[in-house]
Amino acid sequence: MLVDVRIPALAESVPDAKLLAWNFRTGDRVERGDVLIELETDKVVLEVPAPQSGTLAEIVLPEGETGLSEQLIARIDTAGDGAEHADAARSEPEAEFTGGPHGPATAAAGTATAPPMGPAARRILAEHGLDPAAIEGTGKDGRITKADVLRHLDSSPPTPAEPAPEAGPEPEPTRPPDSPPDARPGSRGERREPMSRLRSRIAERLLAAQRNAAILTTFNEVDMQPVMDLRRRYREDFERRHGVRLGFMSFFVKAAVQALGRFPPVNAFIEGEDIVHHDYCDIGVAVGSPRGLVVPILRNVEDMSFAQIETKIGEFGAKARDGTLSFEEMSGGTFTISNGGVFGSLLSTPILNPPQSAILGMHKTEDRAVVVGGEVAVRPMMYLALSYDHRIIDGREAVQFLVTIKEAVEDPARLLLEV
């Protein structure tokens, strides 16, 4: 029997999806749950698993093409004779195909089947010639994730035939490297690569924000010493109790919730001739990923504790690195926080994330000489920037909003007492 493989139902705001590399070829044996292909949308990358075990009978839509929601892309033959034939072919070493279109991965001697893994993990295994049996999978049912492979690479000493990897994050294997291997100083080579759908969507939205909103930015600075002292005092107890590290972001998220409650226009947006107000706080936290900047949403943050915020942000960061954020986690949001300080930014003017009316920019904490109690002292200071839509938010409200965040961070007891 032939079973259809279709593009999953896409979100209403996502019109289509681009097919990336197929991980199996026509005639290959596939097991139920094997990831057949990744789909790139303007928000997330989706995995398409095999709905049934059998033989990949037909690839209807080749890689590189664009498909619509629930469009047919392949067929699987679940007939017994076809499956048995595929199993027999798969048992022969020369017929084994585990590395996808990027080349076969090295299989352990005597191992009939490789552990389950995602396509990103499969590609890195193939590139580095790794044995999947040597990697412990932390995913569901022992599934090897991209993070597992990268962790294995970081912990494994390089072989003489393979130079040690450079310090820094492993580049996304599906994207061309920032510099081609033969690039050298003074060369005038050029290369062209297609813009990813995510990058294209980011460009479209940011251009629309500049064109459609009256964007202004107000600045302030915050003394980070009180928060740093609080973290130092309770860091170990917090981690022991909640199983997650106490970071800076949760303080700013909680401070933003307090400020949004006091200045409702900052938590609203314009829709046609109306102003849409929200009696909840869904705060987007900008996270860097190999594909670009993504903004997953912390929903109903007003009901979340510090530990819940830190845990959720950690989950978002891991999913962004692995490319497993869902449509639901990326949709909506009433306010955004972006931390350029993790990349070394000292001061910037963030751009609105439409249709939201404001975005808070955090920056690098640096020791500076400031006046404290009439005397000059060295304090860890951070510049804050609030970009806002002047059509809906007055300058007075924007300034007071930022001052509220500053006061809450400089005196964290305000977050507890809500003053």
C-alpha cells in the first residue's frame, strides 16, 4: 500500500515551505519516525518524519522546491515484499545509506542500524566521519540530536589526520562557511548564496517597521551592582533548588512586566484605526541561532517565577541552536527584549518587532566611573535603549517606562514588593 507523505499543516501566517535536502533516496528503507526531509519556513525549520515503515517509493517534490501546506511530497510503499527487499538490500554493507545526500556516515562494525537522529546531526556525523554508536543520544528514545554531536566533537581530541577545531561555536553545516577554504588576504574572489527564507522574512519585517512606524529611541543606564550582588549571594541556593542558573535576563523580564502594567500603551499595538490593548504580557526574547535572529515568546510572564523564566529561556536557546522551535513558540508577543550585550554591543538602537510598539535593548556591562552618594566610584554599568512607536506611545511614557525598569533592576526588592 502506498502512504502519502505531506507537508505538515502550516500556521496561518506561513504561506509555504522550502524543501531542504532529502535524507533518503528512492528505494531506501525507512522506519516510522525517520526524518525524511527538513522544511524551511520564514520562522522555523520543520522535520517531516516517515508516517509508516516501508520503502521510499517516490519523491514527488525534489529538494529546493517550495511547497504549500499539506501538499504531497513523497510516497512510501508499505507492502511486505517491498519492505523485505529493502531490508535485504540494507543488510549489505555496500548498499547501506545512512548519511543522506551529504555522504554516508561511518557505521560501527557489525551494527545493523544506526541510532535514530535528526538530519542536522546526520550531516555533521557524515562531515566528520563519526561513529553514531559512540555518541550518547539525549533525545526522546535515545535520539541523537545536533547538540549531542557537537558536544561529542568538543569533548573528543582531534586525530592526527584532522586538525583541532577552532575555538568558538560550530558553524551550521547546511550553510556555506563565512570564508571559503581557499580565501586568502588580498584576494578578490566573490561568491553568491541564496538568502534563506528566515533572513528574507527578517529583512521584510524590519523594512516594514522602518517604513510604517514612527520609531524613536530613548536611553538610560542602569547600575548592575545590586543584581550582581544578589546573584552572587543566592546563585548556588537558586541552582540547587530549581536546577537552573540565575541569570540577568529574568530580572529584566520581571522588571518589564512591572513597567508594562504601569504603562499599558507600551504593551499595545495599532491595528487599522484601533489600538489593541493586552491584559497579559507575552514577552519575546531575541535569541541568536545559526539561521539568524529568532524571537521565541514567553507567554503570560506575569504569572511566571524567576526560575520558570530562566528555565524557559534555556529551553529556547537549546531549541534555537538545534532548529527545533515550533510555530507556536515563535508566534505572537506583545513586547520584545534583545540583549546585544552578549555579542559585545555597548550601545545600539533596536528596531521594532511588528506589530509590537516597543522593544527593550540590553547591552554590555562595563565598569565605569560614576557619582554615587556625592563621590566618584567604579560601578558595573549597562546602557539601556527603548525604541518605541511614537504614534501610540508618548515620549513621557517611554521615558518613565525605561526609568521604571532602571529602578527595579537597581533595587530588586521593588520586584518583590511591586513598588
